[in-house]
Amino acid sequence: MYLLYIDESGQPRGTRPGTSQYFVLSGVALHEEDCFPFARSLDAIVARAIPKVRGLEVHASQMWAGRSEWARIAEADRHALLTKLLNHLGTWTSPGGRAPRYFAVAVHKQSHRGKDIVLLAHEELFALCVNLQ
């Protein structure tokens, strides 16, 4: 069985200045046996890069901008860590030889006026996940 973690970016409604034209869903699918090793591998990278601070949650936008708990970490260190994490995501394989599957859907909000953007994005994302093996 595969487990799917999904995150969203952008607001499902609104096109006023300062809001994105797109609503984005992205996700990673992992075989159930791979979730713990995958999470541990990410935690290890964070612990090696920033050994004096424990319990940091990886949120790319907060890391990049230095918001929340990341405000106390130097910009160069945050950006270097993000680069390491992204490289790791692209190369990690499980002890069983399986690689994570990554998915993303970007819905142009103006092209779907009157529709449920969140539902549409989820339907599109799930359609990409149908044949996981």
C-alpha cells in the first residue's frame, strides 16, 4: 500500500493583487514500509546541518524567508539546507529499492470560474496516483 502526503499552496479563491493566479497541490507517495526511513533521512539532514537546534519543522517558505522558528537561523544556512533537502528528495531510494513518487497539479483559477477549485485539484492529483506500484 502507498501513502500519499498532500500539501497545498495558494488560495482557492480570489485573484486580487498579491494572490496567485494558481492553486497548487503537490504530494509525495511512499510505500508504507518506506515512510519511516524517508522521514528519518530528512531529519538526519536537518540535524547535521543545524546541530544546535532540535525539533525544527521543514516548511520551505518559512525556511526561505526566515519566518517562525527559522528566524534564528542564518539565511545562508537555511538556503544551503533547502538545497540539500531538495537534492535528497531527488535521489533517495528506500532500503527496498523503491523511490518516492512526486505529484503536482496547478489549477489556473480564472480558467475555472464557478467551479470548486479544491475539488478539481484533488481529482486531478488523484488521477495521477491511480497506477502506483
